[in-house]
Amino acid sequence: MFNLIVLAARPRDWTHEQFIDWWRGEHADPTYDLPGLRRWHHTDLTGALGETSEGWDGLSVLSFDSQEDLEAALASPEWEKAVANVGDMRGRRIAVMGEERVMVAER
């Protein structure tokens, strides 16, 4: 799998719950249609280890079969629609991508 990982924080005038509801609701709708999307995991961040990791609200891992499939998704009209949905939200985000390696399979 090749993953796009997005770590995001809400705008200052939103509650954590409001942000997670938006991310898993209205913002999720255009994301479901991304071409080549194989899996999407979303984590509602409820705690942090160390003060440098505080202040984040959610993490999404969008998985594709290959880097080429992810790049095709990022070039798609569906991605443009998802980005447009974010608009000028004013929250913070970090987006990174890379190849996944399973270190421990489900037990």
C-alpha cells in the first residue's frame, strides 16, 4: 500500500467535536469517491504524549495500491472537490505520503 497521511487541527473557533463531525461527515463525502482509494482509516485524536504533540484533532490514512494510484487520485476532479470543501478553514494540517510496511499483522 501507498498512503497519504493527513494530520489536522481544527480552526480556533471550532470545538474538537465539531471538527471531527465535519471531517467524518461533510468533508468525507467527496473523499469516498477518490479513484483508486482502497482503504481509509480516520483517528479522532483524544490524547497526546508530550507537549509537542498536543493541539492536533485528527489523523487520516488514505491507502492506495501504488504511488502512481495516489498521484492519479491527487490529479483527479474528486481530489479538487475535496480540497475545495476545505476552503479557507484556517486549521493546521500536515500531509505526507509513503509506502506502508506492516510491522505487526492483526493478532
